[in-house]
Amino acid sequence: MSQKRIIFAGTPEFSTACLNALLQSSHEVCAVFTQPDRPAGRGRKLQASPVKQLAQQHQLPIYQPATLKTPEAQADIAKLNADLMVVVAYGLLLPQVVLDMPRLGCVNVHASLLPRWRGAAPIQRAILAGDTESGVTLMQMEAGLDTGPMLAHASCEIQPKETGQSLHDRLAALGAELLSRHLDDLENLTPVVQDSSHANYAAKLEKAEAQIDWQDSAITLDRKIRAFNPWPVAWGEVAEQTLRIWEAEPLDCTHDQVAGNIVKVSNDGLDIATGDGVLRLLTVQKAGGRAVSIRDFLNANPDLRE
């Protein structure tokens, strides 16, 4: 096994597990590429990405081009003379000229069992679709969106109470594990072409998607609430109040109420009629407030018990 010079490209928290795995390996991380600092928080101050923060802790060279399509960005990559580029949720397209620069090309750790979910939000789309299994794929990158040949994968079950956050954390760890397992013998892995007939597009999440339509089934709404936790957080109208809904569960029961009406109020939960079944709200949040249990919410809104 020969030591590899590796460029790492990633941006969000998901990417940091793989960067940590590379830093703990016998290979050299010669540079880190991450997206430019973005305004964040109430003060809208520029904030470094989680990957940049980790790279700074290890005194790694950091590059933050707005695009990799410029001659300047491509020259920066070329002069690093890397053997491999590892890309994990970077968020920028890699043009063919960049894909061809490292001796071993570019590999991607993707949060789906490809070709099931290609695109920006595979974790949340899997929960929304009611998938019972997810995983990570190590893929040789090509110009298409997550279309490259697969080198290895690892799978895990999606639990009944799985949220976007919990699946994110499990897949981040699984991806780092997969990368570590195959990094030394990457050249010897056999690429497997994806069957595009089984591919689905995991579109980027939009805030507008988070609005709850009580005409949907309780099962569909439960999936939405779990998938959109912690962002953008599902919300809906309940008793003429706008509530963000952090936790709920579908009940195996029927009702004769109009969808959106309250069926039952108790300390166990606030039961809401849906287009098919009843959804029990467990943790909610009023505008400007914090997320609270239904017991605490009802104590603050005693009129709902009447």
C-alpha cells in the first residue's frame, strides 16, 4: 500500500466524519476545498463551514472558490498534484477537467444506496418515501449527478422513529467507516455501473414543503415531520394557531371529524384528524417560543382542554 496525497472536498457537518477518517489514516490530506463562508444566525455574520472549521483545527491548506469552473480554481487543484480527490457533500459541481486531474480520479461518499436517491437530499427523501433501508455508496465520480460507477456500499435499516437528524448522523458515521475500509485498496475495487432505471431524484429541501396539509394521511404526515426534523421543520394550523411540529405519531384508529380538527386532547398528545387516520402531536413549538411537550403546551393553552 502506498500513501496517497488526497484533496478533500466537503462543506456541511455530514462531511466532517469522512475528513476525520482521512486525518486518522496513513494517507496525506494535502488540501481541503469547501464552500465560501456564508451569512448565518440572527446577526447574519459570515460563518465558516463545519469542514473549514475542522480543517483549521488541523492547520490544513484551505481553498474556498465559488466555482471550480474558473482557470484559477483549476490551477490550484492541478498544482497540488494529488493522487485522489475525496468528495463528500461538497455542493459544487466538478467539471470533467477537475475529475481528470488526480491520478486515481475523484470518489464520492453519497448518503444513499445508489441508484435509489441521486441528488442533494437523499436522507430526507428516503424517510419521506417510507423506505425501510438506506445506506452509503462509495462511487467513482463522473460528470453526471451521482451517476458514476459504484465501488462499494454499506446499508442500514431506517427505524420507525427515524428523523432526518438521526439518519444523517448514522449515515455520516457509516460513510466514514466505508471510506476507511476501502481507502488503501481503492485501485483494486471493481466498479459497478448503476442501473439508472431504478434512480430517483432527491431534490433539495424547500421551506414551502414543510407546510402540513391535513388532508394527507397520518402516515404521510408522520414521515414528513420526521424527515424535516431538524430542518425545515414541519408546520401546520392547529386550533387557529400556527405550530411547528417536531414529533408526532400516527394512530391506528378512525374518526368522523373534518381533517385538521382536534379529535382528542390529553396529556398523552393532541390528536388531529387527517385525510386518513389520526395524528397524535407530541412535541410542538409556537412562533417565537421553544419546542415543548404537549403536556406543557396544554398547560399554557388550557382552553384546548375544554
